[in-house]
Amino acid sequence: MSKQILFIHGAGNQHNPLGSGKLVASLRQQLGSDYEVLAPDMPDPDHPKYLAWKGQIEQEQGKLNVDALLIGHSLGGSMLLKYLAEGTYQKTIAGLFLVAVPYWGKQDWEREYAVPDDFASRLPPIQHLFLYHSRSDEDVPFSSLGRYQEQLSQATVRVLDGKQHSFTEGLPQLAQDIKRLEPGS
């Protein structure tokens, strides 16, 4: 049986040129048939609302086997992390991979996406946690990575050179890290 990966895309249609779709396609190619990458279209991605995305994440997580891998890209990572911090996900998480995830403040509209201050203590058990962020990301400030590092000290951090955010050419380090989690790799 192939290893399942649930990929939650960033804001905007993932099939647009700068959407998460190219990253998903690259992952599928690099990981091969040993992995099943589930990348559902999230509700109203141009006007994302947490409750709608939470509902979709709950529906998708119901399809996952134990020890699935979870990937959140950009806003999708924010939504996934907030969902996990609510404590309703009960399955073991073999790996959580957060790619270019913004750290939201507590200002007006940002509250919808912000994790609680104590979010790290509320997460379910995660066997492996990885954070990826480009030094010169033009969409999400590099300082977001530092904020997550402070809270998630157990995470393996991958600081990437360049200004990539959408990773339209792929993110080989992500695929390598996923493969390394498999016994015998």
C-alpha cells in the first residue's frame, strides 16, 4: 500500500501558474508510486475562510490511514496548523511539513488564520516536523519562520536560498525529507 500524503494548498486556485499545483505535480513525480499525494481543491480559494477550509480538512483527514504525512503550503499551512491545534485530529502524524507558512498576528482580519498563542502545546503527537522557507520569499516574510521556530523547537528547519514562495519548479529537499522518513531509505 502506498504512503498517503495530504497536501493543503495555499490561497488562490492551486491550478493557476503561481498556485500550489506545480509543487504538487513535482512531488508526485519525485516521490513516485510509493506515495499517494492527495491535494484537494479547497473551498473558495480566492476568498479563503477558516471554517470552510476546516470542514474540508476534516473530510480529507477521514480518508487517511494511520501515520499519514501532512503538508501545508503557505496559507494552507496556516489553516492546517490551526486545525491541528484545535485537538480534533486523533491519528498519529508521521510527518508534518510546513512550506512558506505565514505567521499571522492578532490584527482584525488576521485573527481568522492565526494560531492560538499556546498552539505548540495543543498539537497532536508529530513524529517528524519540518519547516521550509526561502530567505527572500517575496510573499511571506522570512521572519515568519523565526516565529514558528521559537514555538516548534523540535522542528527540522530548512532555510532555502532565493526568493521562491510557490516553488513552481518543485522543492527537491521536501521530497528528499519525505523519502528519508521511510525505513531503509
